Amino acid sequence: MDVSKHAAELASSAAEQIFVHDLTAAPLVGVGPLRFDAVTMTELLEHLSRPVALLKNLRPLLAEHATVVVTLPTGPMTPYDLMIGHMQHMTLNELELCRAQAEYKTIRAYRWGFPFHSLYWMMVGLLGENASSYAPTERSGLGRLTLSIVNASFYCNVKSRRLGRQIVAVIAPKKKSP
């Protein structure tokens, strides 16, 4: 599901069903008994002005024991973040408030990415708006080696309650009381 028709078209070759819909505006209706056991929302909530609305409107689409995996950046926003449409970066406490307002429970939540992912984003921040121009389509041997080293370093990051530029959370809808 995506709010963008173009994004949905790009995903259509990899997905069985595609929906173009804005879950921040209203729940998705008319899909019959469609229910999801798991939903992944990576790098999404920071682009929304109403993340609680999205989580509330997602609930009718979730199976009874469904989980939702959320990742999003945390920490200060850079000019690059603003340029790519980030509206907010949440702290763990702000994400907890958001999920509580939407009546979800937290299964697990932590910050991730220290030290290497955090260092990477500090460098992107220093590039500012020039970061978007650093996307060569053909990389030299040195460029490929550098990217391989950066990619491998991400596997050496630690999870923490205080460090890291990413939040990783697994949440689930609270059961309705009888």
C-alpha cells in the first residue's frame, strides 16, 4: 500500500495486491476479509504529520495476533532530512506516546546504529543539500570497496536505549476489552 500511484505501480511486479490509499486520512474499506499478520513500516513515520492516524486506521487490516515492525530515524534533523521530506524525527519516548495514543503495545523498541550508522548520517548531515548529488550510477573500484566497507560496518552496530540514529520497534494492537 502506498499513497503514491507511481510507487504502487513500481511495486506491482513484486506484490500480489497493491492498494493506492492514504491511511492517514481514512481506513481502507471494501477489501473484504483481508487481514495482515505482519506489517513493515520502514522509514515512513518521519514523513507523516499524522502518524497516530495511520496507526489507528491500520488496525482494521490487522489479524488478531499481528505485529507491526517500525523503523525510523531519531536525533537532530539535517538539511538533507528536510530535503527528502522528513517532517519529524521521534525519540523512543515520542514513539511510545504515538503507539499508546493509537492503542498499540510495544513488544520491543530500541535505538540502533551506533557507532557506524550514526557516523554515516553525521557525514550525510555535513554534506547538507549536496548529499543528494552524491549518487553516482557507476562506481570506481575504490567507490565499490568503500561502499562494501560501510555496508559491512553496519553489521557491527549495537542496539541501545540511548545511542544510535535509528529506532527499531515491534508493536502490536492492544486487545479490545469486552
